[in-house]
Amino acid sequence: MAKYLYRLGRFAFEKRRLVVLLWLGVMAALVAGAANAPTAPPDKFSIPGTESQQAFDLLGERFPGTKSDGAQARIVFVAPDGQQIGAEPNRAAVEQIVAKVAGGGQVTGVLDPFQTGAISANGTTAYATVNYGETSENLTDATKATLTAAAENSAPGGVTVEIGGSALQAEPEMGAATEIIGIVIAAIVLMITFGAFAAAGLPLLTALIGIGVGIAAIVAIGMSTTTTTLAMMLGLAVGIDYALFIVSRYRTERAAGHSAEEAAGRAVGTAGSAVVFAGLTVVIALAGLAVVGIPVLTQMGLAAAGTVAVAVVIALTLLPALLGFFQRAVMPRAFRKASIENPAPAAAKPTMGTRWAGFVVRRPVAVLVLGLIGMGVLALPVQSLELGMPGDESQPTSTTQRRAYDALAAGFGPGFNGPLTVAVDLRDAADPKAALAQVSGTLAATEGVVSVSPAIPNEAGDAAMLTVVPATGPSTTETKDLVHTLRGEAGELKSATGATVLVTGATAMNIDVSQKMADALLPYIAVVVGLAILLLMIVFRSIAVPIKAALGFLLSVGAAFGVIVAVFQWGWLAELLGVHQTGPVMSMMPIFLIGVVFGLAMDYEVFLVTRMREAFAHGESARDAIITGFRHSGRVVVAAAAIMIAVFAGFIGGGEPMIKMMGLGLAAAVFFDAFVVRMTLVPAVLALLGDRAWWLPRWLARILPNVDVEGESLNRHETVEPVRELASTWS
């Protein structure tokens, strides 16, 4: 592989104008395709194989003209102190608001609280339910504006009006400001790392081109734009990382006395090999999200994997072509001022990286023990990890959603914010009316149920829908247990009446999502880590190094989740970080964090350890190879990690709790993995193993392909005719 990539790098360097024009043509074609592509259908969140989804499908089939997953708003009215909400002029104010909202677009129905009896026992609080014909993601801005305007402008007499429910939910967004700040921080770190504008600019330029090509391709093939969030985040991350590594290697080869063309070829042949395998590990982690079985998550993973693949191809082709235009500009100032084209290699000076590596190599046992103890302590809170889907209760108290949530809990009880929808299929019931009465009675008699609404049958009389209000809040363990209890009773009801009872609703669906994520976690880790170990075994031709890489990753993830639990469940430093309400960790967070961090962690592992493997293969002792690896790659890994930490930490300042959680979790995981695991524990373990770290059984060595990631074959073929040999390779 090293020889082929070497030829590819020299070809791209020599034919740089052709390569740049080809990439510009590809980008223009994809942008044109995206611009002319039909609007992608809106995302429909579904969780196949769960009872909640079966119930939604049943309601959608038996209640035609309604959308079981349609958005809903609750307009909450609280009377002034000492007054009743049903007294004048409070009642008139409520009816005026209800009438205005009923005339809004996409509204299928509004339930007046005075007609439905939606008034609290003490008579101070009431709520109107607004049903929409579209999901919250598909409500127009005009529809939402009508809802909020009616409440803001129509509260005479001192009636407090707040709005809750799913209608005002917005898709969490990273925000353009966060992305711009991330790019600025990346530019500063790259400038400090390279000390040259061109060297700092090329990784940013190629990363942005990669994102543009990837996103345009996603839109052009008809995927939803909501799948681009993860693709943009990782496309920027790996695009900068891969270019950073190749540019750094190019500078090293130039400083060693090679010509610009030869240096470009060697950089792609050696560092490019590492980029290929680092990219493959990221693609495996992202494509592995299909294991979860949630279509939206699968699409996000595949879209991001495609963008990462584009970043790899750009690093191997466009980057060496651009290096041809900035042959000396990417070099340090001292090199550019040199009077000769190929200066003699300077003696290697100790750097902070080599001094740190020397410290670790001299004291591997103490460093390893302290590192493991520290990571273990940080991971202890994981034992208390609870998964869920944060709702309005986790919003800041400054939002109307949170105030509506609190007002309903105060007036009607905590369970009122998490009602359960029960769908009843009566087709197999001998006596549908009697069956429905027995179902209602059983539900009402269940411990933990506050109330059961009258059953609403469909026109055909073969299905019905009921609403069950729990005694506890939607995110509590008691409500989760209640859902399982109700589903357990469904079997007995089926035997007694022939009716099929299914429990759904937002609360039940959140419980099902959490369970599905928890069930998929171990298979996902097994698939991704297993394939990565096999891939790294091919790269490093070692058994110990890949296993050590995977175990180190698990340490990083454990410590990161410990931090998340401590902040978002226990409330440590919550006020400082702007976390207004503690609660369960978002259900998708474990798999999302594992997928993203695994890819970045393997990047750092490959970038750092390939230089160690290269030095060892070229005759250095195992301990000297560790220090050589840090001399050449330590600074690159630190720069890449610093960029990612700064970018992810910027998300902590977002208003959405989910964005805060993602930002803190990703920043913590990258910090632990780069600085504790890769820069500390990895050299300690390799120092203790010595030559044994690179041992591979002979029978396995014969089976595994030799990809020559260390570029040993390049030393046997100092020069080649790249264009002729590349053409012969393709013919």
C-alpha cells in the first residue's frame, strides 16, 4: 500500500492543476445536483420492533385522517392569586385565546378546557389541548408564531398563559456561530503548531472542501438535511486531522533533504497509509450505528461515514496537489530562508513531547498505575447511569415550556406531564364494548394510575384510544415500572377479552428508545471494537497494540460518562455549566459518544503509534521507538486534540440540554483519550512490553496482509517515475 500511495501522491503533486480541476468539477457537479434535487421527504422518527411503534401504526391505520404522531400543544392558564380560572373575566380571556389558536394553520382540533373539564381540583389552573396534523419538525414558522402570539397578546385580567407540549420543540442545532468559532480556534492552533500561514491554511481548506463535497452529495442523493449535523461535525474534525498529519510528514521529509515532489510522495505513502486505516476505523464506527435498528440513526451514521471517506480521498489526492502550489510556503521560516534547496538534516533537538515520553518510559509502572486509578475513579459514577429522553422539565425556567410544565405539575400532579396513550385493537374481541369496559377498569385499578380518560372508539368500532395519567413524572423510575406493569396486564386482557392492548405515547416511546439503545450498546461495541482490532492488527502487525488501543478507548468512554453522570444526574457543577435541571442521560448519548469518540481515538492511536512502529521496523529499540514516535507525532496529536476539545467545549454554552451534554461528553472524552490514554498510558504499556508489543505469531503473520504502513518498501525504492508507474498500475 505504501508504494501505491507514494505513486499516487507524486502523481497528484506533478499533475496538480489537473487534480485541482477534477475536484472543482466534482464539487460543482454535486452542488448542481443538490440544487436541482427534489426536496427530501421529512424525517419520520420510528423505532421498529417496539410496542410504542406498533401502537402508533395501529392508531394511524384505524383512525384515518389523524396523525398519531402529530404535534400537540398545551396552553396552560393560571388564574391570579386568590381567583378561580372559571370566574369572569378569566374565563373570557381563556376562551378568547382558544378561539384565536383554533384558527391557526395545520390545526386539526382544539379542546376547550371548560367543555372537557380540564380544570384542576382547586379551580386555579386549566389547559387547552391543541392538536396538529403534522409532526413538530414539520410545523411551519407561521403556525408556531400564531400559537405563541395568541398567548403573548391575549392575557387580560392577569391570567398567566404558558405553552408546553411538542409543538414548540425545535431540532437541536449546533449553530453557525459555534462552527465559525471552531474554525477560528482550529486556525489558531494550526498556526501555533506549524508557524506558517500556508501550512495552517491547507488543512482548513481541504477540510472545508471535504464538508462541501460530502454535504452536497448527501442532499443530491435525496437524504434529509437533518442527517448532515453529524457529517459536518466529523467531516471538519477528521478533515483537519488527516491533512494535519500529512502536511506534518511532508515538512519532516523536506527537512530530511528530499525534494518537494519526493517529500509529497513519501508523506502520502507513509502518513497517507495511516490516514487510510484511521479513516476505515471511523467509517466502521459510524456504519455500525445500523446495529441499533433506528432508521434515522442509521442514515446519520451512513451520511457521516460517507463524508469521512471523502475526507480520506481528499487528503490523499487534493492535498498533495495543493502542496505542489505551496512547496516552500508550508515550511518553517528558517527553512524558507535557507540558501540551499535541500539543507542537511539538523540534529534532533529534545522537545516537550520527547521529554514527556522519556519521563514515562523511565517510570512506566508508576505512570500506568496512577493513570488507571485516576480513570477508574472518574468512571465510578457510571454505575448510576440512567437513560431517558429529557423533556420540558430539563428546560431553563426562563422558557415558557418549563413554566407550563411546572404549572401543570402543580395543578394536576407530576404524572400529568407524561400521560400514556393506550391503543386497543378490538377486531378479535367477541364483545367489543364489554372488552373496552374491562380494559378501562383494569387500567384504572392499576397501582400508580391517577386517572383513565373515557375511551374514544374509531368510526368502525374495531379500535379505541384511552389516556392514562400516572402518579409520577415522565422521567421517573416509577413511571417506567408502571409502563411495564400495564404491558404485562395486556396479556391477561388478551386472554380474557380477545382485545389487544398496546401502550404508547411520548413517555412510553422514550422508555422504548432507552431500552432499545441499552440493548444495542453491547452488540454495537462488540462489532465496532472487534472489527477495529482486526484492522489495527493488520496495520501494526501486532496482537498487543490493537487490544491495548481498544481497552484504552473503553477507559476514555467510561471516564467521559462518569463526568456526564456527575454533572447531569448528580448536579455537580451544574449551575456553573448552566444545567437547570438534573435528570437521566439522553438515551442516544452512549452510542453517539462511542461512535464519534472511537473514530477520533483511533485517529490518535494510528497517528502516534505508526511512527513508533516505523522506527522499530527501521532498527530502533522498542523504548527508543516510543520517543521517536513522540518526536514526530506528539505535537500533531496534541494539536488535533486541542482543536476538537475547543470545538466541542463550545457546545456547552448552548441553550439546549442535549447540546450541552454532547459538548461536555465529547470534550471530556477527547481530553481523556488524547492526553491520558494515548499520550500517557500507551507509552507506559509499550515500555513495559518492550519488543513483545510488536510480536505476532508466524501463522497469523502469513495470513494477515502486509500493508507496509511504516513505508519500509519506500526505502528500497528511493526514486520512481510516478506517472508511468501509476499508469501501469491502473492499466
